[in-house]
Amino acid sequence: MAELTGETVKKMAREIFDYDISEHDAHGVANMAGAMLTLARHLGALPLSGIGPAFGYANLISEAAHLNAKKV
């Protein structure tokens, strides 16, 4: 897989968001994105079948119950 560079991040920020980013920050963003992409390749190997989507109905109900329990 091709490596994401600071130069690419700068170009994307400018073209997509009309935002200028410093060389230093672009390099940091490229490093973080590269690390995340590397780790994302391993997601398929994790046993995630029992985990629902973060904003799925069951999780929202569970979080609401948790928040309501704190009010008492």
C-alpha cells in the first residue's frame, strides 16, 4: 500500500476543505492516518461478532438506561 505523505495531506486539505496546513502538522496527520490504516487491516481478525454498532438501537437504549440510573 502506498504511504500517505505530508505533501498529500496538505494537498487534500487545500483542495477538499480550502484549508492551509503547516508542513509539521501535515506530517503528523500523515503519520497518524498511516498508523490507523495499518491497524485497520487487522480488524477482520478480531472477534467482533458480538459487538453491535456504536449507535445501534440496543446500545442507545443501554446508554439511556445507564444515564437514567445516575439521576437517582
